[in-house]
Amino acid sequence: MTTVVFPDADTRILLTAREDIRIARRAGELSDGGAESIASRDSRDSAVVEFMTAAPGVTVVDSSDISFEQTVDVVVGLATGGTA
């Protein structure tokens, strides 16, 4: 999104988390526990673009070890001119 749809945005963020964390977060949402869905989506997406590597000018926010609320605080801080 940051390189194709919004390349000129003032704030560009790559929000990520380790695969095991993303699977655990989705476990309650999907009947297969989320693992196959996430692995399949990652595989499809990586065929198009290296989505886990931030383009120049994009700030990476890794939410693996922080709460949802902390993640929101970091993103809002970045969007309003603060720092991660």
C-alpha cells in the first residue's frame, strides 16, 4: 500500500509481526486456527512484492511484542509527528 497506493503519504508505516504471532492472533477467528490461511496469504503476497521489507521512507512497526493499545499509540504517534 505504501509504495503503490500511497507513495506520497506524509507517514508511511509497515505494520508487521512475526508469523507465529500473527497465527496466534488469528487462531480464534478462523476454523483452521489461521496457520494455513496466513502462510498461504504470505506466499501469494510475496510472489507479487517483498511485503515484509520496508521501502525507503517507510517506518517499520513490529507489533510482535506489544499490545494492541501500544501498537495504536505508536502508529498515532508516527502519524501526528511523533516517533516510534
